[in-house]
Amino acid sequence: MSRPLLPSVLALATLALPMSGPAHAAEPQRVAAAGAAETRAWEARIEGLVRAGGLVLRTVRDDTLMPDRQHARYAQLYQGVPVVGGDLVAQVSGADVVSVFGTLYDGIDIDAAPAFGADHAVEIISRLSGQPLGHRPDLVVLPQAGGGFALVYTLPVFTEADRIVYSIDARTGAVVEARSEVQTQSAVGHGRGVLGDDKKMSVRAAGGQFLGDDLLRPPRLETFDFKGSFDRLILFLNGVVTLGDSDLAADADNDWTDGPAVDAHTYSGYTYDYYFKRFGRRGLDGNNLRIRALVHGVRLEDYARYGPDTVNLFFANAFYAGNGIIFFGEGLPAGVTLGGQGFRAFAGGLDVVTHELTHGVTQFTSGLGGQGEPGALNESFSDMMGTSAEFFFQPAGNGPLKADYLLGEDITMPGAVRSMENPGLYGHPDHYRTRYLGPLDAGGVHRNCGISNQVYYLAIEGGTNRTSGLSVQGVGPANREQIEKVMYRAFTLMMPSAANFQVARAVTVQSARDLYGANSPAERALIQAWTAVGVE
């Protein structure tokens, strides 16, 4: 870097947010600063918080879409411990701060010294979950929905029916939270996918056979076949066992007929290619992180052995398990439906694969939360990129292997999982005033994503929101790339981890203004689209 980010050395400790005082409801301070006076004030404020130990610089990312820009992401600390959801993202151009978006928590007043170590926390969580564990927990300050803050050890655990994020009080060992959180949904060979279509596969020859190990792209892209060993799958997901060459999907003659393995492998590569060719991004973490796709974790013929929770998670589902690991369910047996719909193997949908891997991009960028409005935005960004990958690789149209604004249509029978053009088609809101406010689905993350999905559709295609009746002039399909770049840049470089829909509006409009100019068609389309869905 040619200059330190946010270099102000003004002694402005009095401007720093107080980090102590009486505990109160954990209401965050939302930051959305884009004007010159606002950004100058926040530049000084950030400098003071860094000096006081209330913020720490975590990453500085070059903007691949605007070479003169960088984005600095700061994490909030309390006595050296990260605060969940507390972060700021500053966009810098030369000597100027262009924008600051983020969330900070005030009034934290707890003992930040744990009463026991991480090993004991693992023992507690293992006992609670009934699972052997090989991963280590994180020590964090957790804002409480009912008020106040707690010092906790947090660790996600896979069970036979769920992925549960345990948060254990680091002073008492009591369970503060146990939250269900699943982010669903070289040689060259030849294979047939789930839909019977022909694909080329980048694989590795070894020991007289061919393995699902892509050596042509910069990162390691591997596809592992669990051959229906559900117990081994759970042990791997919880960090107890490791995988080797013997676990890779394999074929004797390089003419692959295992559709889920073929599609998981090739579509993981397509997703990498889309991100690199469209945005200059090198993999999930921007540094070519290894991607591991997991198939056949259960046997379709064993469907009747499992309860509904296991079926929902490991059969009729796909999910991102963190750190480049993605799991694809088998689908459902012929004649079996959930909510009136049957499901093919989930690896058979390009939008499904890109959706789940985009959760990995989010993990390494904005870190949007998994609940409430941040969780809905997280899901929506994955929907946007899944749809964008379809339009990048597939012809537009209706039917199998065609690009459209439906999600999961290639693996769902009949219909799809979600519609961006008409979210209400599948019972999802298209307007902020009709958003779901209940406790199910982590606060409606797979429902309320319909609101920002509608923004994406309207910003490109234009049209009228069915609830508000307001019309939007989109940029048009020929300029689809503009909205893709606006959303990618906003969600990866500028969005804070606890963003709500109002912050998302401000961030995406700023991204459009940065890329294409004030009052550009892209900026106008985003402003009109957010207004049409009731987000001001």
C-alpha cells in the first residue's frame, strides 16, 4: 500500500464510542456515511477507536472492479475479544475515504476473562451434542436479543438432523444459545450429469483409475464420494476424520455415469470460473482456497430409515459447511414429496451449486450473519450469484438447463424453490411491509430474501412490484453485468456483517454510484427497485 489507511492522527479519543458503562439492550449503531463531511468524521473516529483498542484492522482488499479503490474491514473488539456483528468497512480512494458502512455496539460492560479454556468448552459442547468434535471454538462477545452481552465460546456442530451453533457462557459453562443454522440449499474426462447432459470433467489419473480431483484450475477442486456412509460424513463434518485419495469420487474408464458426482465436480469448476471471469476473484477466499464437494452422504434407498429432520437436511437439501466444504443431498425417492414437490440430486442445479459456494465467498468477505435480515441478505446474495452464473453459462429460456429467475428449478419437481421475478409464487414476500417476523427459518432468512431478490430482478429487467404497484426502469438484460458487478462489489467489499435491508440499500446504491456514476441508469435502477419493495 502506498499510504496507511485512515491516516488521521488527530487526538479524537472523545469521539470514540464508549466501550464501557451500564449494560443495556444490545441495540447496534448503524453506520452509513457517504458524504464528504460524514466520511471525514468517521475517518477520525475510526482512528481513535483503533488507538483505543475498540477496533482492529482485519483485511484490506483491492477492488478488482475499480483499481483505484481499496476496502478496509475493521472488527469491533471489547478488551481484545471480537464482538459478533460489530464491524466497519471503509472504502478508500487515494487520500480520501469515500464511504463507511457498518455496525457498532455500545455499552458493553462484562468480564472478558473466561473462567475456563477452549478444551473444556469442547467437552461441554460434545456432551450436549452427543458428537465427538475435532474443531476448536471461538471466544466472542455475543449481543443478546433480550438485552445485554455475554462472553461465550461458540462452535458449530453437525448432528444427524441439523447444524447447531452452540454458544457456551465462558464464565459458567451454561448454554447461552443453541441455534440451528444450515446455509442451504489433470486429465479431461467425460460424464453425464443428473439431467443426462454431457459434460467435460477435469480429473486426475492415479492407480489405474480416474479421480474427482481438478488439476486444471488454480485451486484444488475435489469431489468426495461417501458411498452412503452417513456416520463417516458426520465425523468428517465435525473434524474428527480426514479424507484422502481413497475417498475421492472415482471412475475406471473416465466415462463418468454418476450424475451427482459429475455435476458437483463440474459445477464447482463453473462457479470458480464465473467469479474469476466476471469479477477477477480467485476462489472463495480470493486466494484460491481448496473446494471440497461431498456427495452420497446417504443412500437414497435408506430414505425410510431416517426421521424428517435428517431427510430435510441430508436428502432434500444442499448446504455450505464452511471453509470450502459443500454438501449435496441425494434428493428424494420417486413418488416421495415434501410440500408437494419432489427433488432430484441437488448437485444437478448450477444455481444450487453456485448459491452454496457463494456462502463461502460471504464467509471470507462480509461475513453476513445467518439470522434475521443479515441472514436474508446472505441468502439473497447467494441467489443473485446462482442466477448470474446460469445466465453466464446457459442460454436464457424456460425448462431444464436454461437460465431464468427461478432458484433450484432443475432439481425440483414441479416448479422451483424460489422466484426472483415473483417471490409470492412460492409464498415469499416481495415487499418490506409483508416480511416474515416470526421465529422459524432463523427469522425467515429463506423467505425474506425474496425482498432483495425482487430488487435484483427489477434492477435488471424492470417492471412493477406486485405489492406496492411502483414501477422500475431496469438497466435491461443487455446490461445485466452492471447489476451483477454492483451487487458483487457491495456484498463482498462494502457490506457490514450485521447489515439490515436499509443498510443494504445504501451500500448497493453507493456501489452503483462508484462504478457507473451519479444518476447513472444503474444507480437509478437500484434506487427505484429498493423504493418499490418498501426499503427507504
